[in-house]
Amino acid sequence: MNKTFVLGVGAQKAGTSWLFQQICNSKYFQKGITKEMRVFCYLNKKEKTKRLKFLKKNINKKNNLLASFLKSPRKYYNYFQKLASNDSVTHVGEITPLYCSLKEEEFQNISNKLDKRNFYKKIIFIVRDPYKRLLSQFGMRMLRKDLSHLRINSNALNQELIKNPYILADKYSEKEIIEEMRKLYQSDGAQIRTKYDVVIPKLIKVFNEKELFIDFFEDMFNDDFYKRFKEFIELDDLRMEFNKPNNVTPKFRPLPDDFKYEIINFYGETYRYMKSLFPNKTSSLWKESLTYLN
């Protein structure tokens, strides 16, 4: 019997941790050693060297395995094929949001390798209002900067942020926040994660309609999404707990309108592309941001 490979490719700060947890709750799904394997992000020589150095510095069983996948991607596919060989398992896979940075030929190579191992493919890409996604990424960055010295587990941190999402708001002036946010939204890393108009055409070229699931973060936490996603992923026992958020990030006070206008129009092509592809959803779910668009 053919098994199914679930591969999430983004977007960052668009609910992928929560969604992966829902998938992992299925008794028919076998996750890998971690949610984000990140293997395909670092296959060029320069990035691979840096990544292997990091994994070696933080040596443990998981990192040893990830390093072996980087040195020989064939082992990555063999690893998941072995997990899928269990009779009770129908689905295996991972979600690495940074896979949205891959080139079309890299997606094609992944598709071909999965085909050779007779996997059905389920590729997931969740989008989020670019401005709101950037705000969440900014909050995560500032959280790591401020609290990196504290030894606190993610669940405890989530609970603190749920109680007080503005925990960092008084630590920075508006000027400091604007300076940091401007550095972020213009950075290559932020653009890779936010320009859906670059990512989606590559996915559409490589994967067919049955293999590709594109949906909106803003429309995830409801029964309609559950029905859409369950029909796509074909996990019979899939359930969704909408009241358990993952990776909560701190909030800051609203940015000035002129700066918000600046950010949104920097990603104007992304907004326009999404509106052409999903006119109703984009117009409805990203309505506020679209009012700032030229």
C-alpha cells in the first residue's frame, strides 16, 4: 500500500506549529525526529558547511541524524521510508517553513524522489496577511533577543504571553521599534518568507491540485478549515483543538499609519498577486491592510 508524505513548506508565523501538532495527534501519522528537519534549506556548499558546524557544536542524537541527512539527502528519504514501513502508519512527514525559499528545481527534485519511493504527496502552504506575518516575526525576534538568557520552556512562555501579550511593549520606544522593524521587513530573510507571489507559482508548477493545499491563517481555526484540511490530507482520525495556540509571540502597540503604509506597499506585489489568485478570501481576510495599498 502506498503511504503519504506530508511536507509543509511555510509560511513562518502562519500557524504551522499548531497545524503540525494536530496532524501528530493522529495515530496513523509518524513524525520525524523533529517538526522542522530543514534539510533542503542548506544543501549548497556554503550553507551546508555553516549548518554542519552548528549541528556539531550542539551535538546530540537528533543533530547527528540531521547532519547525516545533510551529508547524504538520500538518507532523509530512507529514514521516512523506514518510518512508513510500519503497517499501522499511513502518513509521515515534517513541516519546515523555510522550505518556501527553495527553487523550482529543488521542489521538483523532492517530488521526483518521493515518487520513486511510491509516496503520495501532500504539500501544505499556509499564508498570512504579509503585514501581520511580519509583525509576528518581529515579535518573535524581539522575544529571542530579550529572553534568550532565560531558561524557560515554550509552554510556560506561551502561558505568560497569553496572560500579557504586551510584555515587551514598554521596553522599546516607538523610534526603536520602527528602526528594528524597518531592518526586518527589508531583509532578504523576511522577503523570502513573505513574498507568496514568488513561492506559490513554483509550487503550482511542480505539484498538482490534489497534492497542494494552500489556505489562509486567518481562516484556520474553525470547523470549515477542519473539513477542508481533513478532506485534503486524508487522515481518518484527524481532530483539531482550536483552543491550544502554539508559539505565541509578543505584541507591540500599533505602528504609525505612514510606516504601516510603507511596509504594506513594499509588499504590494504580494497583496496584488494573492488578490488575483484568491479574490474573495484576500479581500475579506486582509481587508484592513488592503486599504493602505496604492
